[in-house]
Amino acid sequence: MRSGWLAALSVLVCAAAIVVYTQGLRVASIRNNPEGYVAAFAIGATIAGLAVALGRRWYAWAALGLSVLLLLGGAAFNFVLARIPTPHTTLRVGERPPDFTLPDAAGTPVSLADYRGKKPVILVFYRGYW
Amino acid sequence: MAELQGLGAALSEAEQAGVAIIAVSPDPNQQSHDMAERLHLGFRFLADRDLAVTRRYWLLHAHGGEHGEDVPTPTTAVLDRSGAVRWLWVSDNFQVRPDAAEVRRAVRGLE
């Protein structure tokens, strides 16, 4: 019977990791530590391994299969797919970056140099979706 | 967009008024503008449709987009009044964005 409880706990840990990460993307400490969900899947897989050791039931094997799949998928996503090669950016601390002019939402051209001597600037390059 | 939403929440109205927030993306202008309106953000959204500026800044992540298109490497820089970079953050994992609290600290530490 303990095998069943452990199998359920394993599934619960994995599901909780998915819910916390996807629902917590706006929380910097959750979004910026994606290793967290990989670690949670590893814990889930360990618990499922214990469940199988205690009783070789189909549900224990199912929990183990599920958590190992999530662990492999999550690790591949975070450590391989999500990686961005380090760019040789021309932005350097202490240096003035090259000026540029681009249209804003109203079509008005805006230059970085417009703000020189007037305001500090937070310059954000983003992808357009999350 | 997550980093922009976080910034909007982390900076007070006075701080947002004292600093220009310039958001550059290949997004069509209208889409970014609508998003800014919805979030009540006083950002300048600039459209780098052909990624020419992103390329000039050497921030291109080739084939890094959802559908294999070229996208910018998520980057945030804080420039002081003279236009010099004082704080820089470049992502090495597309899930990760700069912590808005750190950007706020960099802005507050400028003068």
C-alpha cells in the first residue's frame, strides 16, 4: 500500500512543479530559476523509484515512467534548448553604445541620442512574446 | 514581455517619469503599443522590424525564435544621463529575464 502512496506523491510533486512554474512566470524568483522544476522532477523520479522498490505495481511503474520522462524533457529543455549562445555585444559597461533611430508605436522616429544629457535610459531588447 | 511587466510594477510613477524606458523588438508597432496600453506602461516601443539595430549591437540570436526565426537576445542596459552604459544584463537562457528589483537598484544608484 505504501507503494501506492509514494507513487501518488511522485505524481503530485511533478504536477506541483509544472503548476508553480507556469503560474509563477511573473515572479522573478520562480521564472529566473528554471533549474527548480528540473530538481522537482528529479525528486519526483526518486520517490517513484522508491515506490517501485516497495511494490512492483503498475501504478508505481507508471509514476516512475512519467517522472523520468518529465525529468529528461525538462533537463533537455532547460540545459540545451533554452540556452542562448553568448553574443559578442557591442554594449559595454562604461561605454556609450552606438546611436540608432527607430520608429515608435505612433511612427515617430526616436533616437537614443535624444535622451543624452536629459534622462537616464533603460534600454530593453526583447523578443516580442514572453 | 515579462521583463517589461515587471519593470512597470517595480518602478514608481516618479521613477518612470525620470527615466526613459525604450523597448526594442522586431514586433510590429501596433502589437507592442496595444500591450503597453493594456499594461498602462509609459514605455517607448521601438520597432526593429528587420533587426538592423539588434544586429548592429551584436545581439542577434540566430534561429532562436519559436518558429526558427531570428530574434534578439533578451538584454537590458541602464544608461546614465551622459548615455554611457552603467549596468548590463544579457540572458544566456531564454526562460530567464532580469530581476526588475535589480534594474531598479541600478537606476537608483545612478546619481
